[in-house]
Amino acid sequence: MATYLLTGGCGFIGSHLAEALLARGDQVRVLDDLSTGKMENLRPGATLIRGDVSDAAAVRQAMADVDGCFHLAAIASVERGVRELLVTHRVNLSGTLAVFDAAARDRLPVVYASSAAAYGDAGPLPLEETTYPRPLSAYGADKLGCEQHARAAGQVHRLPTCGLRFFNVFGPRQDPKSPYSGVISIFCDRLSRGEGVDLYGDGEQTRDFIFVADVVAALLAAMDHASPEAPVFNVCTGQPTSVRMLAETVASLCDTPLEIRNRPARLGEIRHSLGSRGRAEASLGLGTPVGLRQGLAATLDWMRQNQAPAAPYPSSERTSMTMPTQSTAETPTISSAASGHPSLPSESGTAASTTWSAASDAASPAGTLGLIR
Ligand code: NAD
Ligand code: UD2
């Protein structure tokens, strides 16, 4: 049994990783400022330190006595990086440096989230890790910066790291309501309600959509590959899907007519994004990724269980679950999902549950794929 610091553990991907670590008996300490993460994403059994990853003292404190760190905390939005350059840079690059600095003291292994955004408009497709990156956004440039600093920390401090370039990740718990939501969460939310969807541009742009369970499998495997050589791996399916095809597939799974509202193409968008799985398959030993339809069915299944208009608890009980607000990270607030929130609702809105798959297994065939491998 190991103890891991998981930054961003109240976010979409982090909550699934926490679940997988806890299920195999590891201890999970989460560092999260709850800026985009949610308290209800804190998995029962995990401990939360509410603090800012760019606060070096808070990170050092959170890193005490752990065996390694999964670093996922970031402002995961290209658009916010455009509007709030210095804020996102502080979290996305300086926050990663704070993690590397704290880990370097004891040479603790760090697995961190990079992004396909580091490639920008590099080519040709599929993108290999050896492709020369050409980021198009500050977000992508900062993620590439994390990789460069990982290499430098490996050379200077012998810090073992492993970077994962996630492509377009989707699955249960991805928030469809934020202005930065991923297209799959938006389409699943709208179409499962019988509403229309917006299509930016001609809809023929393609993405490499990867289900969150496969991302978790890559994160777990990467911990054994952290090294001072600072390896970097794509986390992708190698399968392109056009946005129009995606809309049609979700509509057919929802058994609803597809109403498309055509919108102008987003500025600065990448036309095609497709990764090569070769290096990750060879080194991390990853299996065949979950198919798009299967992942979509699981996502829709979760969404239907969470779209009920009535909240699972009366608002007064929800208020009691809220963490005390804190203005600085110098005195991080610590709480435990198990002891502090014994009645955290499961995503099905029923009794507390430690795993998402337990609720969904019974509810749909898609649930049989589970999230933990
Ligand atoms: P998310 O927004 O759901 O999770 C990010 C978490 O980090 C949240 O819980 C948030 O509260 C926390 N956080 C943000 N700023 C923080 C700060 N200053 N201090 C402490 N915690 C902070 O996003 P996600 O989709 O789960 O992304 C996880 C990681 O994966 C990020 O590093 C992101 O850049 C990367 N990534 C995601 C995708 C994707 O498709 N979702 C693609 C490429 C890379
Ligand atoms: C994703 C990541 C981003 C970065 C980038 C790497 C998300 C949310 N964003 O940006 O953080 O890692 O990949 O290259 O995962 N679209 C529609 N209708 C909608 C919403 C989106 O047509 O309602 C289109 C959009 O114009 C784009 C595609 O769907 O062509 C995917 O959009 P996205 O926001 O899910 O992700 P992307 O690839 O822009």
C-alpha cells in the first residue's frame, strides 16, 4: 500500500484516479483549491487539503510522507489561457514547478498531466511523441514547459517524472455546464434532454476522444515509468472522429432526432487532432481502449442518473458539506471524505458509494465496462 499526493483530485479525471487508487488499497491525499473541482468529487476515503498548487509552501506540506505524486491540478482551459494569461501561467507552469521542487527533495516520482495542446498545429498525423511541438495557445505552451522542466529536474536533481499528453478526455463526472466544457459532455447533456446542439464550423474537424478509464489506466502505469529521463507519452485512441459524426452517434444512442445549429468556426482551432498510441502501448503496456460508443453509453448512463431536477439532498444538508472558505493556502484546510462527509451522495443520488461503476453496472450494459482495471 502506498500513499499518493493527488493534485486536482476533486476534478473530473482526478476523481476517477482517486477512486482507482483507493480501490487497490492505496492512500490518497488530495490537494485542490476547488476552483473547478467539486467537493462531491472527493472520493470517500480520500483526504482533502484545500490549497493552491502554485503555493510552494502548501505543496511542500502536502507532499510530506508520500510515496509519489500524481499532478493533475491545472486551469484546463485554452480559452481562459487567452483571457487570463498570467493567472493560468501561474497555476499551470509555476504550479508544476512547485510540485517538482517539493518532490525533488526526496526524489519522489511525479506523474503529471500534459496535453495534446502541446502539439498545436504540428504534423503529420498521427502525432508521435517525437513530432516537433508547435503549441498554438498559452495553455499548450505551458504544458510543453512542464515537460521541459521535467527534463531539467531529471538532469539536475535526478527527479523521476513521467508526462502524459492527454487528448480529448470524456466520461462520467465531466461537467457539461461550464463555458469550457468538452464537446462530449455538452452533446450528451443536450441530446439526452432532447435539445439541439451547436456545431462550430462545418463539423468535419476531427478529435481523438479517449474514455476516462483509459486515462486512469495510463496514469497508474506511468507511475512505474517515472524516471530522470522524463519520458512523455500520448494518451489517445489513435481513432479520429468528426464532431458531426459524434453528434450523430450521441443522438442515435439517445434515440432522439438530431437538431443542429450551425455556428461559426472557433478562432484558432486545430482542424484535426489525432495521436499515435505506439509508444504508450509498447512501454506502458496499455490494452485496447474503450470504444467511442461504449464510452458514450457509459457517459449517458451517468448523465441520466444525475440530471434529475431534484437535488439528492435538501439544500440545508448540502450546505453542511461545504468546506470552510479559505483565502490563502498557507494554512491548508484538511478534511476527509470518509470522516468529514459520511453521507456524500453517490452519483446515482442514492446511498453513499465509493465507486461510480457499482451504481451503473446494474443500470446499463455500459456499466459492465467499469472504470477500474
Ligand atoms: P478539471 O478542471 O476537472 O480538474 C482540475 C482540478 O484542478 C480541479 O479539481 C480544480 O479545482 C483543480 N485546480 C485548479 N487550479 C488549482 C490550483 N491553483 N490549486 C489547486 N487545485 C487547482 O480538469 P480535468 O479535465 O480533470 O483535467 C485534469 C488535468 O488533465 C489537467 O492538468 C488538464 O490540463 C489535463 N488535461 C485534460 C484534458 C481533458 O480533455 N479533460 C485534456 C488534456 C489535458
Ligand atoms: C481540447 C481540450 C483543451 C486542449 C485541446 C488540445 C477540452 C474541453 N478541451 O480542446 O483543454 O487540451 O483539446 O488540443 O477537452 N464543438 C462544437 N460544439 C460544441 C462544443 C465544441 O462543435 O458545443 C467543437 C469544437 O469547435 C471543437 C470540437 O468540438 O472542434 C472539440 O471541442 P472541445 O472544446 O471539446 O475540445 P478542443 O479540442 O477544442
